Amino acid sequence: MEKTQHTHRAPVSHQPLVVEKGNLGEIGSLVEVEINGIPYKVPIGTTILEACRQNNIHIPTLCYHEDLCLAGVCRICVVEVEGMKVLPTSCTFPITNRIKVRTTSEKVRKARRHILDLLLSEHYGECYSCHRNGNCELQTLAKEYGVDFYRFGHITERRHKVDKSSYSVIRDMDKCILCKRCVRTCIDLQEVGALEATQRGDMTTISTFLDKPLADVICINCGQCINRCPTAALKANDPSDEIWAAIDDPEMHVVIQTAPSPRSGIGEEFGCEPGTSMTYKLNTALRMIGFDAVLDTNFSADLTIMEEGTELLLRLKKLLVEGDSSVKLPQFTSCSPGWIKYIEHFYPDFLDYLSSCKSPQQMFGAVIKTFYAQERNIDPNKIVTVALMPCSAKKFECNRPEMTDSGFKDVDYGLTTREMAQMIREAGLHLPELQNSAFDEPFGDTGSGLIFGATGGVMESALRTAYALVTGRPVPFENLQILPCRGFEGVREASVLLENVLPDWSFLEGVNLKFMIAHGTANAKKVMDALARGELKDIHFVEIMACPGGCIGGGGQPIPTSPEIRQKRAELIYNEAADLEINESFRNPSIKYIYEKFLTEGPCRHLSHKLLHTHYVKRGKYID
């Protein structure tokens, strides 16, 4: 995203950054900068911070983040520029002509230490009991600058009540350092606007609308603010104590399902490089912790594709064959609970465009407490379902009152990647050292469900199955890899031509099936505004994920996050998927098994609607 100064209180649409030639030289030309006595050449307009990072010169930062617009509010990144009386912030200083910079002068060191001491004077608590202990940017800087006493004193009593109202996010403003990363994340990156800076001077605080609890404002629970907070001011609402209690209860059968994205990132919590696979080592860890069954969410991702893909084809049939003008197209995916919360808050008039399918997490919860319970002859009252997800919004989703179609709470607890890593450490295990082990049957996995973890993965999986159902042939892409679905552009658009279709789908002959993909709710806003303007009439299917990069960038993933880290996680997912024998949802033996033994009417019929769908069944309507 372009780096611009944040000056807006309310969400605003991102516009392309237009840079014109001026008197400072041609854009793209090089300019010389001398840093600590050594000359370098960098593109004109490069900030001092960027120039230093490109040349492995360390400058500390707190308010700066690669995903966010520039702010320059913490001032910890100050440097000395020859000829200037003040110390400018390196993150906001563009190099437009030859300058000399010093990053470690006495003046700079003292300024940074005083800034750090002032931040610590307002920072409540101690590190030992803090959940960010060992992964806190403020703590790291205190060590780096040799802080061994509080030069300006230290707060010993709380000034703010901890906000625990949300199922997903807990706010502790006594640990806030006013870097405004959360504000820029919520307003600029996600275009939600649940958080903002209020008041001025030493009275400044980060607040919600009218200082209401987070559960009572327009927070979509995405947790992106958590991922960019440098301290412990924000964290996910952790249910691990309740999960431990269930595991320790001999009468309870505790089942965990694991989504693809946590497996792509959890190694980072144990010192591994981003993109290190931990899938089958994680299975071993979960059994050693005490879970009675370890199941793969790839199965319910495939189940989602069967239901969602069928729903799309039936919508097209109703429109093209039956002439039903009430059919809403394009159909939007409904896998991302943050996206669902976003559309409920900002575009409630367009809810009928959503697929009625539950997310894979919630589908699996309903299946576990019905079909799985029957297969294992277990009383559903004795089953505790845990979902290991990359997403803090999954915590809110599993607590939605409508998610009880199994006759019980379908999913009892949502657990993030970070929380699962802590449970593993608490059990005395080091994940990278464990042996591999497989998932429990009867729910197998596929490469199609696996790629749900990256933006575009749901669309690619759906197209693989829909194309095969309509034509009887696999999609015309090498190794089933629909490359137009892949990438990290904010909004993508492409199409697949349907030719030589099967007789039952003759009405789709020659149809150019057009689809769009967007990730991050700022990009969702662009898509929804286009829909409201009537510009998506020729689009059939839209995938939207609330988080940047899709689930691999979810609000429960390891900290830190960056475009490079998300790219490596996605590459791992695609590489692992390519190694699996089955890469189409309808070919998954476990999918065939559940439709033969349990959902015998098939996708989008009465029982599947009761257990696996939401608003259609609530209205008493079924797509037959």
C-alpha cells in the first residue's frame, strides 16, 4: 500500500499515488547519501530508514510497520542530518538531494534513550507476567539501550480498565505506547475505523466510539491490530485454560481440528524461518498434549466447496433456465468471519449475495457433534470441539448464537496459532524436534482444502470442482494450478470458459465464468462499492478474505507479520498442496463417504442445509 500521512478520522478509499516529475530530479534516478561516513546511492525519494535497512544499518522503530502508512509519532528512529538543528525521524524523511546522515552520534543515542525512558515511564506492569514477554518491541529496545532503571519513574497503579468485552480482542490501554499502529491498521489497512486517537497532548489515548466496549462498536474481530501492536496493549481472548480443563476431564472427548494456515506459521513461534512446514509434527504435539482426536480442517474445506460450488451452479440455473430475476449474483464466499462481520456492519443490504454456507470451521463442528459422534458412538454432550485457526474472528464466529444446528454449540473454542504454540510450550514440548504423525480418520485431507489458507485459494478450489462437475474434465490448467487465482494484488479479476459441458449443464455452454478475488477489508470495500454502483453485473463469483494475504495473514498468526513473511507462508501451502495426490474436493474419499453415509440427499439439500448453511435455513427456504 502506498505510504501516505494518516490524517483522516473516518475510513477513506485508497487512491493510486500519483508521483510527478519536479525540480528535485527525475523519479527513479539515484541520489547519493552519506551514512556514518560511507557513501551510498539510493533511488530519489527513498526515506533515510529505507536506505539504512537496504544497507544493513540498524535504526530502531516502534510506530513504523511495513504494512502501514507513515506516521513518525514515536520518534525513536531519529537521526542526525548535517545542517539541521533538530533530529528528524528517519521513517518520514525522503532523500531528495545529497545529505550526510549519522545514526549513532551521541546526540542521537541520548535522544533515543530519553524517548525510550519516557515511554517506559507511562508503561504499566512488569514483563514476567506479560503475554508478550520475549516478543515485545519495547522490551527489546529497553535491552538494546541498556535500560537498567526508570529514569523518569514508573506507573505502579492502573489508570484504565482492561476491556475484555469482545470474544476476540482484549485491550489493555495501560500498556499502550500511542504508536497508533492499531489506528492506522483499523482505519487505513482495513478501513473499519473501530479505533482512533482521541484528545490531545498528554491526554491522548486510543479509544473506540464514545469509549464504548469493543464488543459494542463496529469491530469486525479480524485481529489485525493485534498483529501490528508492538506491545501487549492488544491480545486475543485466550480460552486455553478452559481447553486444558476439558483435556484433564476424563469424561470429556476433546477433538481438535487444525486449519492449513496455523500449520504454515506455527514454526515461527519456535524459532523456525517463515515457510517451515510443521503440519505432521503438530499432529504429534496435539496428541501428546492430550487431545483425543486430531482432525484436518481440509476435509470441511472440501465440504464447503461441495456445498458452495453447488449453490453457485444452482443460482446460475435459476437465473438462466428458470428466469428467476430474484437470484443474487455474484455469489460471495462466506468462509471468513471477519468479512461476514464487515458486510453486516457496512453493507447489510447486500447480505443476500453471500453464500449461505457456514465456514469450514463451523461445518466441521456440526459434523463432529452429529456424524462423528454417531460413527464413534460418543454422546455429543461429552464432546468438546476445539478449532485451531489463524484467525481471532473465529472466536466470535463460534460464539454466534445461530451456530448450534447440531443441537449443541457446534464449536466450543477457537484457538489461535499463537495460543496453540503457548500450550505446546506449556506441555514441555519443542515442536521442531517431534516426530511426524498423520491425522485421525475418517476425515482425510486434499490439496484443494489446503490452499484455502492463501488468498484466492477458496476460489481456485471451487473452480476446480465446479468445472469438473459441469464438463466432466479437470480445469484446463497445468497440475490443476489456476494461476490467475494466485497473487497478492488487492483485487484480482479473471475468468474460465465453460465449453463442451455435460448435458445436465447445457445452459452453461459457452459461458465465460467470471470471478473476482479480494483480501483485506479495504479491498472488500472497493468490491462492494462497485457492486453498489452496478458494476459487477457480469461477475459470477467473488472470494473475499478479511485479512491481508488471506488466512496466512490472520489475526491469530505469529508476530511479526510482513508481506515477505506472508509470501513465504503461502508458498509453503502451495508446495505442500502440490505434493498431495488428490487436489479436487469432490475426489476426496472422506467427502464421498459422508455424502454416502450421512448427507445422503447430496449437497444443498435439506440435511446439509440444516447443518452446514445459515440464513437460507433460518428463513425456511431451501435450494432444491
